[in-house]
Amino acid sequence: MSIVVPVYQGERTLRTLIEEILPLTSVTHSPGGRPLIVEEVLLVFDHGPDGSADVIRGLVAEHTFVRGVWLSRNFGQHPATLAGMASSGGEWIVTMDEDGQHDPADIGGLLDTALDQQSSVVYAKPTNAAPHGLLRNAASRGSKWLIAKAMAADNTVSYQSYRLVLGEVGRSVAAYAGSEAYLDVALGWIAGEVTTSPVELREEQGRRSGYNLRTLLSHFWRMVLSSGTKGLRMVSIIGVAFAVLGLALVLWVLASYLLFDLGSEVRGWASTMVILLFGFGATLFSLGVVAEYVGVNVKTAMGKPPYLIVADPADGPLGRTGKANPTEPDPQA
């Protein structure tokens, strides 16, 4: 197995996580009696605001199974996960968070589920509420339910960052997924059977979430756009609905004028303004949705990469921060 951990604020949690994974680097057995071994842990540095880079370097020096994957800049959790998948070599890939809420001891259960149900992707299914607060948990469940119903993406409700993926599936997704693709949606494009396995989430180890309202909304919108062109179909449905509503209103006004002699009572200003506001609002909303899809295609056509892996900056030119000694002779002299 390869374990991929995107790292943004892992300065205080990574060492504990590696200590928990350490027993799995020797042959152990799943609850179902299947042998497994973690051959590598890939810590993908996503340029967070803390000292995670130094912690990663220390762990790489201490453990032969730990590898650092260095991104050129901050790309986000999903691109960082894709970069780790692309760099992995295991038959299975486990992705998990850095904050301690995912227990490595549950990996055996994920593997048993994958083999028992012949699934190429297994999501952890929490048996308890995620440690993010009532409002964020409700928003997360609501957004997944909305996309599952509106976009007919049934697997959306199962999406979790703690997942087990068949190695060749994960590496294939990392090879073709575009810069705006939502990781789990991209997995669903090629994965066979997708299922879940029960786990219990733990409390985060005393660090703030790297997500704020803006990034969470961006996360949600990326999931919408990656779910296919059903959003464009919704635009068409909205257009048809407003056309039918406008026709019904016209018929009502004509009927009122011809049959009930209410022509003198029909002022029209308020209703006209309401129609204009709703009509222009629906038009602008529809254009906005279409523009988002066009923007995704433009970025893809321009070749914007979802991630870029580089060498450890400390080992390259950026790591040479020392100033030249003025007392040394000039080699050009």
C-alpha cells in the first residue's frame, strides 16, 4: 500500500500520524485476516503557512518509508492528493488527512471491504459526526445531497478524503484529470464498483481548518462543474419555466381584460417590474453558469496543470541563501 497525505498545516500532527502508521510498515493483517504492508507514505507539501516543510524533511531523514513530494506552489487539497497518487507505486492507494481525524488502524477494514465487494474505490463512512462543527457538517451533507439529486450523481453523498483506491485507477486519474476536475468525480468516471466502509472519526489534533467560507464554496462549485453538463440542462429548464410563466401571465391579463372587464384595473407597473427582475435575474444566472463551463474549458485548452511536482526547494538554488564570503578570492580573477 501507498499512503498519500496532502500537507498544508501539519507541523503539529505529522509526527503523530507517522508513529501511528509505523506498525503497518511491517506485515500486518486486516480484520478479515488478509496480509497487508504499507511500503511508502507520501507527504505532499502544499505550501502551508506553518513549518510543515521542515517536519517533512525530518521525517524523510528518520524513516525510509516516508517520501516528500514537493509542489511548486499551493494548489489545494485535491491537486495535492493527485500529485501524491501520481508519485505512488503501491497496489492500493490510501488517502487521508494530516490532522489526525483519520485512524490508520481502519485501513485493514477498508481493504476487506474492497476485496469482499470487489470495489476499486472504498470511501470511509463515518459512524459519528465529523469534528467540524454543526453548521459546517450540515452544509456539507446538504451540498452533497443537493448535487446527488440535481445532478444524478448518487456517489456524491459518500465522498470522503479518507479513501482506498486501486493503485492503477488512482494513478490513471492523476494522469488525465484536468486542473478544474473534482477528484472524487474524476474517480467515478473510471472506477468500477464504489462502496463505503464504516469508520469512526477522531477529533482534530488542536489545529484550525485550512478551509474558510470562500474556499468551501469554491470546493462545492468545483464539484458542481465536474459533475457533467447537467448544470447546463438546468439552465435550459429555467429558461423553459420562465417562458411558460410569462405565457401564463399574458393569458391571465388577456382573460382579465376580455372576460371580466378588468382592463381599467390592470395597472401593470408592479407586475412588469417583477417580471423584468425575475427575467433578467434568470438570464444573468444562466449566463453565469454557462460562463463557468466555458471558463473550465478555456483553462483546460490552455493546458493549465492541476499540479506541478518539483525538487525539495532546500536542495536547489532556492536553498542557497548564504551570502558569498568577501574575503574569498574571485574565481574569475
